[in-house]
Amino acid sequence: MLAGIRSFSKSIFAKIILGVIAISFVGWGLNASMLNLGTSRQVAEIGSQNISPAELDRAFQRSIQNMRSVFGPNFDRQQAIQMGLLNNTVQNLVSQKILRENAKEMGIGISNEKVRDTIFASPGFQNETTGQFDRERFLQALYSSGYTEPEFIEGVRGDMMGQQVVGSLAGAVNAPDVMAQQIAAYRNEQRGGSFFALNPSEFDNIETPDDATLRKYHEDNAPQFTAPESRTVTLVTLSATDLAANMDVTEDEINEAYNHRLPEFQTPEKRVVEQILFAPNEKESAQEAYKALQNGADFMTVATEDAGMDPSIVKLGEFTADNILPDLRDATFGLEEGAFSEPVETALGWHIIRVTAITPERTETLDQVRNEVEEGVKQFKAEDAIYDLAARLDDELGAGTPLEEAANAVGAKTYKLNDVVRGEGLDVGIADSAEINAMIFELDKGEDSFLEETSTGVRYVARVDEVTPAALRPFEEVRDDVVAAWKADERNRLMLEKADQLAASINDQNADIASLATSENAEVTESGLTKRTGQGLADGVSPAVAAALFTLDEGKAKAIQSGENVLVLKLDEIKAATIAEGDADPVVTELKQALNEDILAQYLDYLQDEISVSVNNSVINGLYPQTAAN
């Protein structure tokens, strides 16, 4: 089964738009016939299309950023290349271009209106209040994802064209029912067992071995006692937060900012609302209830007895004029506190509204929020000024000015950082230090970074002055750590050995697990009936227990490691799955998808022979030295 085809949920545009399909074929390699080491400066040429170095670099940076959500902010370019992410990025781009080229040859086109409608319909670009397309949200999403607007629009168009081809191939296959039922039965089988944990304190009396043993342990487990690579770094930063403290602000600027931000300092009138609701065909009942209220009837009594409402539904809560049902707005905000309305018709039925409390509108004065407004003006001016300062710093560096002198020329902060270790921040109170740390470890000794910008807008340049390679710490320096680690391993070995003996007594001598637990001063815990996924495990039971239960025969036991605990686990019950109608449907869907992926992969093989594809490794090597898409 070829696993190279990804649904749009994993494509480059799926992070933002749902509903358009993009296919990424990352399972096939770039064979020798596809390599072209000529004079072209394009990364690849696919029929009438090409992949430029800039397009590859942007796509690769997006891939790295996505991986950082999995591996953390210290995941860097070199790690990405070592994991094959660069190769996959090239292949993804080539695959997308092949499908689009095929769609063009077939005469498939997507109009501007269809592309626009697709983008406008994306929930990620819609205002949460109005449900309408919000251009600011759209541009912010593109910025965060590393796309230009034209690039994104054409990407959506290309994906829609490719989907026209994909849709014509997928969907005609059927998965065998017998296979689907067998897989469903396998997945839905349940098992239950019982276990107890050995007491670690009973294995504390472990004597310290001789130095020869410890030295061998020190050598055999060298990574555990190795000092990580460290770096001495010069770091220059420009941040709006630092600049803001020295910004001058006039009274006119404060007044202007206050007036501009006035809605932020206004709290609209709020009203606590209750309602009696009758169905749309119960107008007369609503009018009778209104008369009863006029005659002094209790509002809650009428709601519960005449309208049959639950008391919790009567109390609607607190509303402003903007967030109450529009058809009820006038009635609600025209009432005095404690008053109730005549019946009001909406699509839900007939409402009688009562206002039980009113919180008047309130506006904070400039004096009350002066500090906040002033700080906001300073921050705004600083953010405006930092663009010019960053450009000046870039110009200075481009002209060959030493880093420290360039920093002084624009008023940037300079830090001398010693013993910087990968993934451990910078320890000097610098914002976004994890991002900067990751960049530092992409540099070689003596190399300056470009002028970079962190996710919160801090501009910085880093230079690696010294690199201290990772090295095994001398045994004498870490002897205490070696002793502690050896004892911990020895304790765990002895516990597993004891647990194996106890499990063997169950398997070979039919020993009772409860009696064994009592002899070990432990308590038996029931796992609960669980599936292979761990679904059904009792609270607090490790998923390792579920995995182990499905390796045992009924009535048998084994020793397992669960975190720092060592358990004796026995399988007590096997409950075969009963497959009812519809239970195998999810499996059928998965099998059909897998079969469709095979068909699409074969179609891609066909397209490789029909559409000219060349990949220029020399250009890729120039972008990322000593790497290649293989």
C-alpha cells in the first residue's frame, strides 16, 4: 500500500481552508531520469510550470514551522533536512505541479469567482460575530502561515484544478465486507486483567559497586554524562517594548488616542432578562398569560405552570443590546427594571420578556485610563519607529559595519551570552528566547545570522563567537551521578527479575494474584475491559497495561514496565467483539480511502511518463549546502 498520498487535511493550504482538496505524493522518489543539472536556475521544471528557489524556501520554512508545533521551538533547519523534510517538500511541490499541469492539459479551469467563493466560505476567514468574510483575519492568517496573497490565491486555484482530476479517479472502488468485518472485530475485541505494583522501597538497600564497575557504566552510558555542546554568542536585539520606555508623548497625542479608543473604555448597558415562551401557534395562550401577569400573577409561576417551562430556561441571563436576539431588542431595552413586555413574536414563538436588573452604561474618563492610553501611544510610536531602525541596522551590517558598532549606531541592545545550550533558552530575560536559541544553533562558528524577527516582533542578529563541542564529563567529576544512575538501573533490574518470578508462579503453578499481592504488601487493581487503544481502561491505569493485555493468553501473567513502576499483570477475561450492522462502516471508509490512494499513486506514475519533470539538485544544494533532494 503506497502511503505517499495525503488528503487535503495535511496539504499546505489545509491549515486555513477546509473544503478544497490538495494531494501530496511524498512516497515516490525523484529518479535519475528526472534530474537535470543544466544551467537552469529553477528548482524544478514540470511541463510548462516551474518551482523557483523562493517558492521552495517559503514552503520549506512553512514545513519547519509546522514541525515546531510537534517537536517544539528548537526544531531547526538542519534537523529538518536530516529527517528528510527538505526532500519531502520538493516532492510535494512537484506532485502538486504535476496534477495542476495535467488539469491544464485536460482543459480544466477554475474561475476567479469560484476561487473567491471558496476563500470567502472558509470559517477561518469569517468574522465570529457576523459570519461574513473578514479581510483582516484573512491577511493575518496568510501572514502567520508565510503566504503572500497572490501565492495563496493561486495555490487554492491549483488545488481546485487538481481536485477535478482526483475526483474523477477516486470513488469507484469498494472494500470487501468480510475484510472490513474482520478488522472491526480485531479492533473492538476487549480484554480485562488485574495487576499489582512492586514496592520500590523494598529494593533500596543496594550496595555501591567498585570503581571499575562504575567506570564501565560511565563509559557504556556516555550520553547520560556528556556535557552538551555550548556556544558563546553576541546577540543584538531591537524590540518595540524596549523602545517604548524612551518615547516622548504629547498631551494632544494622548487625547487623540483616548478618543480613538473610546469604545474600549465604554461598558454598554446590560440587562438581566427572563422570558416566558409559547410556541408559534399559541398566540392566545401568550395573551392570556400577559393578562394574568397584569393582574398580579407571579412571573415564574406563569412560566412553569401555564407555559410548561423549566425554571432554568426562564432565566436567560445578562445581555447587551448587541448580543440579544434582534427581534427582542426593542422590547427588552424599552422596559423599566422589574417590568414585563407584551407578547412579542419571533421565529421561535411568542415571548413575554421581564427585565429583573439593569446595569447602566459606563464610560471611563481619560484620567482613569491615562496610564494605559499613554503606554499604548508609546508602544505604537515604538512599533512605528522600529521599522526604520531595523532598516538602518540592516544597512549598517550590509555595509560591513561590525555587529557591535552597528548596534550602537541604532540604539539596539547588545548581549554577550556564555554557555548557551540548545533548547535551554538564553537566561537574560529576552522575549522569544527559545526561537532565538534555535537560530543560534543553525549557525557555524564566526557566522552572523541575518536580521531576523521573532513571532512577537523582536528583531535580532546573532553571532556565534565560540563553539565548545559536547564532551563526556570526567568520571571523577560526575561520580555521584554515576552511582545514583547505576543504583536506579540496578533497582529496576531487580524489580523486573522479581516480577518475572511472580508472573512465572502464576503461569506455572496457578498461584493466585491476590495472594501474591498480599505477600508483597501491595493491592490488586482491576484494569477494566479495554480495547487495544486503551479505551475502557479504569481511571489512572497506564495505556501500557492495555498493550500488554493483548500479548497474553487468558489466565497468563507477565511483568511489565509502566513508567517508574514494575507491574505483575494477569489477563483475566477476553470478550470477543460482536459486529452489528454499521459497526464496520468506518473500516470500509478507511479501506476505500487506502484503495483510492493506490489508484492515485498509479496515476501519478503514469503522469511522470507523460509530463516532463526535471529537478535541479545544484540549485537545491546552493540554497541548502551539503544537502540534496534524493
